[in-house]
Amino acid sequence: MAKFRKKPIVIDAVRASEVLRDAGKNWMGLPQWIRSAYESKEPGRSIVFASDGVHITTLEGTMVAKPGDWIIQGVQGDIYPCKPGIFATTYEPVPEP
């Protein structure tokens, strides 16, 4: 069986708990892509804030980012949740230029 390695890419990500906290108190403090996703109805690029987390409409159905989970915007603009352990294993911070 062949083995593959993920290409080094840079993604945008934010914790669901931060999004839920700032949605009601600091709307302009949210990343632009989160604000746009809230206003969008496009599958794979829309979110809804709820008491149990951030509901993300993906092409595979609705997924919930619970507090503590990460919300990722992929290279194609798609948005999806990621559990903290998987996030820590897969991603590392990129220094600001």
C-alpha cells in the first residue's frame, strides 16, 4: 500500500467557544470568514450559532463544533469542525509576517 503525506498548507482556524462568546458581544472581532459564513446559506460555507455549539452546514450534512473544538476554513473556502486532539496532531501555528 502506498503512503501519502499532507501537503503543507496554511488554514484559518478559530475555537468554537471563542466564536460563541464573540457572536453576541464582539461581532466585528470575529474573523471575516466566520461573519460571512453566518450570513451565507451556501452548503459547506454556512454556520448557525446554537446553545450546544456552532452548527456548520457541510456538503456531507450538518456538523456541530462544540466549545473547545476548532472551526477550520479550508483551502477551498469550505468550513468544518475539528476535535482538539486531531487539530493538535495535524496543525501547528504559523508565525505572523
